[in-house]
Amino acid sequence: MLLLIDRAGAEQFGYRTRDSGSGDLRRYYCASAPVRAIVVCRHGLELRQLVGQVVDVAIGNDRGWRDFVREGNAGQRHTKVTVYRRAKGEAARTLSQILAVAPRDGAG
């Protein structure tokens, strides 16, 4: 899916950690309260550098691991956006639109 990383959406995320154990540098970002969402930027990409760009992503759900989510939200459902690469073409949605329907604190 093609997604536009809009500024308003990107600004809702804070950097959590990185991992390169598989040889693929991944950076993990977590949305600010009350939204439960995670962005994983693969192949060394950084979320802030993608603002205003269209990217190829996979969107799903994740039971947030402690290191990747806000305190108190481990094990709860999060929307997970995995960014694979910059892309050309028209985005189907924006990151802000994904966040608008993501789970919230205090809800399933």
C-alpha cells in the first residue's frame, strides 16, 4: 500500500528504539497518548526524513512489546505501520488517516 507520511501524522510519533539483529536496521516509533500505534522504518529509513513523501507500507495489528510501546500498553493491540521504502505514485491514505482509526488507551 502507498501511504503519504504527512507532517501532522509524523509529529504524533516519538522514537523508541532500533534493532539491527537481522542485518536490517529498523527504527521503531510509538504514537503519543491516547493513540496506540507503532511505526517501524526498515532498511535504515528514519520517520522524520520521510515527511511529505509517499512510501510503500504494510499495515496490520501488533500486541505491543514492552520496548516498542508506551509504559502500561505492553500486550495491548496497536496499529502497526511497517515502512519498507520510498515509492512513486499516488498515496491511498495518509499517516494521519491511519491514526484516526487506531486503537486508543482504555479501549480494546
